[in-house]
Amino acid sequence: MWFIRDGCGIVFAIVTWFLVLYAEFVVLFVMLIPSGDYMYSAINGIVFSVLVFLALASHCRAMLTDPGAVPKGNATKEFIESLQLTSGQVLYSCPKCCSIKPDRAHHCRICKRCIRKMDHHCPWINNCVGEKNQKYFVLFIMYVALISLHALILVGFHFLHCFEEDCSSFSPTTMTLLIFLGLEALLFLIFTSAMFRIQMLSICTDETGIEQLKKEDRRWAKKTTWVNLKAVFGHRFSLGWASPFVMPNQGKADGYQHVI
């Protein structure tokens, strides 16, 4: 199992789970169950809980999936000879992890490995976002955005009902919990929506965040948006694209056609 032993990342991952479960607790036990409207509570409770489950499952898959790490220490004379390179064909090598770098791989100082199609290192999932786990990261931020939107709407309706009826039933503790949830939902809705847009743009243009930041020359073939989406989410469009339990069928990894 892939797991990065980074103290800061582990703390961020724990905080992520705490915030999501806090939202689940307030929505269910502060807003929905005490409301008395069983149909309203049941529908919203089931929808919200399913979104929370999918978000946390996506987080686990993004955190515990190898993002596309290049084998460490394979830049040896014996291994290079075994590749049977043609005349004029040379390789990139990474001096930090002593590995042969495939095309579009970058070294992560936190993971201490070269990662294929590395987009960035995300402390919230305590892992790099790369070739093999980008789908799970995109699903995670998408479901967190939906959770935040749903929670924000529920908080809004709750306060609207309070102003129309009577706020005397709201204890100071309840009011504090609702205000904190509303602020949390608003902030995370803005953040995850922006991240989702950036990730989808990166996928559609087949250009990672690092490649955009470094303004690297495009050395790879340009593909259509649909082909790029299938490369990340799976070769056939289905409900599996939205499931953190379905692994994308990714093609063969790029070869070692590079220059040292």
C-alpha cells in the first residue's frame, strides 16, 4: 500500500476528515433529525450521507494510490543496457532519486520520488496528484464541492425558517455550530470549485500544473479533449467515471525516450 510518511500531510488529512465528518454531524443531528419533517430529513440526510461517503472514499483512494512513482534507483548501467536503446537514443536521469525519468515525470521533494505526469503535491490528500490517482483527486474535490453546496443550502433554509418563525429554540451552541458550518461550506465551495475547474482544464488540455507553471515546451502529441478525459477517468464513459471504486483503464506508460 502506498502511504507518504509526512507529518504535515498526515495532519492535513486528519483535518480533512474532521471537517467532513463535522459537516455530517451538524447536518444530521442539528438540522435534519430535530426538524420533525421526516420526508425532508430522510431525503436530504440520505443524499448528504452518500456524498460524504463518496468524498471520503475518494480521499482514501487519492491518498493511498501510487500516483505513478518511477522505480527508485534504476539508473544503473545494467538496467540501461537491458533497455537495448537504438543509436542516438538517450535518457533523462534524476540525481535525487537515482532513477531514469520517463517523459513528463517530475521529482517530488516530499514523496522523494519522480512521479509520472505529476500535477502537484497536495497536503490535503498527503500525496502527489499524478498519472494514476488524478481521477480520485478530481472526484474528491467534486464531492466536497457538492457537500459544501448542499450544506450551505440547508443552513440557509434553516436560518430562513428561524427568521420567519421563532429563533428562541436556537441555543447559543446550535447557532455557533450552524455559523461555523456555513462559513466552512462557503470557503470550501469556493476553493474546491476553483480547484475542480483547474483540474478539468489541465486534463482537457493534457498539460499538468507543473508543466503550465514551468511553461515547458510541448514534446508530446496533442490529443482531443475526449481522449484526454478517457485517459484519466476510463476508456469507456460510464457511471464508473464518478465512482472512486472503479479503476481507470490507463494505457501503457510512456517509454524512456529522453535526453540526459
